[in-house]
Amino acid sequence: MYEDILAAAIVQKALNGDAGAQTLLGQALDQHGQYQDAVKWLRSAADQGYDAAQLCLGNEYFWGHGVAQDYTLAQYWWRKAAEQGLAEGQALLGAAYYKGYGVAKNQQEAVSWLEKAAAQGNDRAISLLATIKSGTAGPQSAGGAAGQNQTMFCGSCGAQIPADSEFCPNCGATVRGGAGGAGAGGGQKSKGSGCSAFVTAAFVMLGVLGILAAIALPAYSKYTARAKFTEVTTAAGPIKQQVELCYIDLGTLEGCSDDRSGNAWNLERAVQETQSRYVDSVVVKDGVIGMISRNIKLGGQNGFTEIFVPRSCSTGSLGDSALCWSIAPDSTCKQKDLC
């Protein structure tokens, strides 16, 4: 139960624009193989300047996950993260300069970035620096000399990687002299862009990514739709208030409809002011409020309804007249567990 609530909260925070939550959700989606959704969330966080998201988005372009493979854009986003002082971004940018991924080969520039990452204790930067300084040749693929257009497979995780890689960008394993992988004809490509371990370093105790992968993602569409639908439910609040004022004024619910106004209440205006990105329309008839959603898709359906039914009840020590509300069983949001 706790895990379910936490996963739903992260999805809600991501929808509300929280860059950290968007990064976690994006990486969890990536690990689940939902690459296009992953890229959407990572890009949103990266555009806000969130360094971990920039790193992960660069990895998506490196692997071609959810986007066309593009080494130039990969190093562009790695640079964004590196310039903010992120060691992993510095290490990957240094590797890009060393191997010419998206930029012209420049060993001096490569060493500069790798040394910055190594100074922060980044293992892959330390390993690649040692390789550069020792003059060790990069790995060769079974097809011949190493090059950007040839591939091999990481012996640790099975991911397909460029044949001249010094390390696997997916799992971080060092690959030297071809020892880390088979030729281009064997192996198995793994899921994931390779930044999950970095992104979740601060969340190890909570196991957030595991919670998202195990709970949120199988029900990702429902979590997202439910989070959006809360706006529909909240939007009904001001209309309920106007219905209650109408009821107090008229002494009955009959006539409390969306084309009516009276003493200190105006249902027509309340309905007009309710439209939003997720509220398509509202109908009020004799106190019953019908909310109709938009831009919320679940199971191929759209336009879910939430029908609020009032009944007279008494509250307070003086028995003041008031209304109590319930959601009608035939509301489609209830049938889909959105409300």
C-alpha cells in the first residue's frame, strides 16, 4: 500500500512539473522499455536544466531509444550535464571527444573532461584516463578495425555498443582489447539507457525506481489518468458551493441548474469558469452536477464523466440545512477507478 501511494505521488509530481520526479519516471519508463514516454519526461526535466535528466537524455540519443540515434545530440546533452559539474556527464563527454562521438576527436579536450570527472571519483573516467595514458589500443570488432559504424556486445550486460568503446555506456563495464564482448554477430541487446544507477543513487534506501518499475509502470496509464482526473474532481468544488447557496435560497434543489442565478449565487457563471485543460464541460440540472473530462485517455477511451448527486442533510449544533454529496455509480470515472 505504501509503495503504491509513493509511486502515484511521483507520477503526480511529474505531471505537476517537478524535474526530479520527471527524471525518475523517465528512467523507470526507460528500464521498462517504454522509450518514447521516457524521452518525453526526460526532455521536460532536461529543459528545466536538471543535470541528471540531461545525462539520461544524452544516453537515449546515444542508444537511439525513443529517438533517432544521434551522437551529436548525445554529446550535446552530456555537455549540458558536464558543464553543471556532473561527473558522469563529464566522463561521457570526455569519451565522446576521445572517440569522436558527435564531435571531432580531440584527445586534449577528452583528457580535460575526464580529469574533472576523475577528480570526483568517477570510475569510468579513471579507467579511460589510464587507457589513454598507457596508449592501450581500443577493442576491435570481429568485422575488422574499430569504428563508429561497427558494433560489438558488452560481456557484462549484453548491450550492443560501438566497436571502439573503452567502456559500456549501458552498465559502465570497462571494455578493453575486445575482451568485453563478442563479435557483431552475437550477444543480446539489453534494455535501459544506462543512467539508472546514477539517477537513483540518492534513492537507494527507498528503492524508488524499483517501486516505479514494479508498481507504477504496469499501471502507468491509469496512474497518469487518475492524477489528471483529480483536476476534474477539484473543479467541481466551486459549483457545489453555488448549488448549496441555491438550495439555501430556494429551499429546494429543483431549479438549481446551469442556466440559473439568484440571490448571491450564479450557477451559469460557475459552470463557464470551470473549463480547463482536463474539464471539457459541465452540466447542472436540479442540483445534480455532471463533469465531463477531456485530454484524459485510458483504455482507448476519453471523455469520462463524474456525476455528483446531492441530498439534504443537517450539520452543526443548530441543525443548519446543508447538502451531502455522493458520486453516482454510473459515473464512468468510477467504473474506471479514476475517482
